[in-house]
Amino acid sequence: MTAVEPPELITPREVPLGGLRAMRVRRTLPARGRALVGAWCFLDHYGPDDVGQTGGMEVAPHPHTGLQTVSWLFAGEIEHHDSAGNLAMVRPGELNLMTAGRGISHTEVSTERTRLLHGVQLWVALPERARFGGPAWSTTCRPG
């Protein structure tokens, strides 16, 4: 019988999302000694944050290449706008995918209706065959 290794526990660290004065997220990946877990290259958790105290999410335009973000919101609402012409609302319970491919620039801003903001974002390193494809946005799952 082979001994089973205990699972590795990774403690997240706090990082600013979108600059030094920006919203803080807890980033679990990458971590010291653990750059990737499978295809996941970043794992961020934010909230639950009282937007009246924290200011919410206001991420200025920034580029991505060669990856896909998977956004899952638990509370609040975020407006997504990107250079591929997509304008979308990210709402609780939805699973939203932004594929950067060869390149995309986007913003993320919590809406005025948001009082509590809470969610996660996973970043996927795209396989070589998809790294240079076109950018895209989709909402793949809606509650209800």
C-alpha cells in the first residue's frame, strides 16, 4: 500500500488589483514553489467587500494575451467592457469567460447598484493551439 501525501495548503496573499490604490484581492496562485496548478495560472478571491467602505472594483483598461479568465460572481454586479466591442454585465451566479487569445484590453467596474462585492476569478493559460486565436467574451451559465 502506497502512502498518500497530505494535500498542499496554499495560503493566499493580498495584492492590489489594478494598481497600488486599487481593490485588494487574495491571490492563491501563483505561490512560492507553485507557479501553476494544471492550466490555472492565477486564482483570485475578492470580498465580501462593503463597496461603501472599499470603493468597489474600478480596474482601468489593461491588456491580456494568451489566457482566458473565468469570472464567477457571488454578490454585486460588474460592468465588463473590452477592445473586441463587448459590453456585458457580470452578475451573481453567472460564469463568464474572456478569452484573450492574441490580445484584448478590458475594464472591470462595479456598478452603482452594487453594495456588496464578492467573487472569484481564475486565469487559464491557453494551450499553444489557442494562444493566438481571436479574442472573445461569453456568459456560459446563467442561474435559474
